[in-house]
Amino acid sequence: MNTLEHDDYLAMRAGATVLEADSFGEKVLLLTDGTVLKLFRRKRLFSSAAWYPYAQRFADNAAALDRLGIPVPQIIDVVRIPSLARDAVHYHPLVGRTLREICREGIEKDQERELRTAFTRFVIHLHDCGVYFRSLHLGNVVYMPDQQLGLIDIADVRIRASGLSKRQRARNLRRLLGIVGECDWVEVSAIVDGKADSPIG
């Protein structure tokens, strides 16, 4: 992990658009060159992030998912910013819109049905590849111009050596199923059974 000095950070950040922030400060910045800087803070003094920072996990997961053929952001660098007490990952974002954005903008029933089917099949594919994504929801899945689906915000992805069990597949849906308006975007039985070739409707 490289160190980014404060003046260099300010130069990088100049003119950036804040995409996400919380009470602790900026979290995601869209830089003027179209790349993204995602900042991570350590939430607890004693945590695994002390020896394996979330920014590095994000980058490592991006490399692992890319090897599986799953579209993810393209990593440029992973840096530590001592002046902010933050780590950060700098990357090229996926081109497209999240499924959540598409839903909020409004879509035709036929397109929504097609996207729901594609999303269910995508989740089955992730699970078949051993991908357990705790932050699985429509806001972290991007629909790309080539009609592929890709993942963002991947710091908490876990990749197992073999496909997920039925229990793991069901557990991975819990967060999504608790979100009003998104819980009906997956065919739960098809995902838990891992039957990508089953009729989905």
C-alpha cells in the first residue's frame, strides 16, 4: 500500500464531486478524470482492518472476481492517507447504472421482468462461483451497456473454493429480502436450489 501525502491528496481531490459522505466525512469521490476514490476509516481500534485494511480487501476482491469473469471496478491504486487517518482505493468505475437507480427512474414492466430474471441468474452464478456477498442488494449491482451485470462496493465479498451450500445461499439473501421494494427481485427457491436453468418468472 502506497502513502499519499496530504498535498498530493488535495491535488487529486481538487474539483471532485462527493458521491457519498457520512457524519465522519467524505466516503466516495468522483474525481475530475472520471475515476473514483473510495475512502475507508477503521471503525474500531481493535479489528481485522488493522492488519488487512478494507481498501486492500476491496482491491484483492476486485482481482479475484475479475479472474472469475465477474465485472468489477478496475483498480488503479491502494493508498494510505495519514493526514486523514484513512485508507483509500482508487479505481475506474463500472460504466452503467445500478439496478436501484433504474428502479427509481421507472422502467417498463417487460424490461423489469427481464432484469429480474437476469439478476436472479446472476446471483445463482455468483453462488456457483463461491461468491458470498454480504452487501448484496440492487444498489451494488450495475447494469452495463453490454447488458452484463457487475458488482460494486465489494470490500466485504468472501470467495470460497467451491459453490455455496443451500444454507449459505439462503443466508446471503437475508439483507436483500429485508429491503422493501427489492425483496421481490429474486426467485428465492431458484437461488437456494442453484438451478440457473429453471424457469424464472
